[in-house]
Amino acid sequence: MRALNRLRLLVDRQPGLALLLGVAALAYAGLASFTHPFTIGADVVVGVPLAVAVAATVGRSRSLRRRAADQPGRTARRSPGSLAWAALAAVAIGWEWFCFTTEPRDAHPTLSSLMDMADATRWGKVLLFAAWMALGCYLVLQ
């Protein structure tokens, strides 16, 4: 948690650092675009940002619980947007299930088949991967 706060402060003080981090993320997304699905390379390239996000989220959760424990009569609360995210996830899962079980499949494409069409080109893959990392960064830093 301290590392996230330090990163926030550093980016606030030095706007050029945010640009540098953005360029690094785009370069990493470019690297990811050279991998092929379901290979070790693709798993590693996707796993690194996921591991960083999980570690940051776990650290933040522990910090929030510690802070709540230090204040008697207060408990750690979920963020106000957690219900909205849960609802969005339920809708996405429901849509996937509906599309997967309904025939014909081409009339009801799943989200994964739509993503396959979007990342059929290298630039599409770079942009989708960068957007995925940006969303993850936003969620972790909130």
C-alpha cells in the first residue's frame, strides 16, 4: 500500500513520469501483441500485470483492514462501486452463457468471439491489451 501511495505522489509531482509509465505500458502491450494465444509466452505476458494487480489489491485490502481495526467501532467497508462491478460481471456472465447456448452462434456472438475479431490485427491487439492494463491500473489505484 505504501508503494501505491508513493507512486501516486510521485506521479502527481512529476507529470512526465505518468507519460513515461504510459509509454512503457504501450511498449509492454506491443510485446504482448507478438505472443500467440494459449502459449507459455502469452501466459507470462498476461500473468505479470495480473500478479502486480493482485499483490497491490491484497496489500491495499490489508492496509484498509488495519486502519479500520485501529479505530474502535469502525469496520472496513466495501467500496461504493463494488455492487456496480458485481452487477456488471453478472450481466457479462449472463450474456456469455446466453450466447454460448443459443443457436446459431454467429447470430449471437460471445464476448470472446467479439474480442477475437478486434484483436485479429497486431494494432488491435496492442490497443486492447493497453486498455486492459489501463483499466486494471485504474481499478487498483482507486
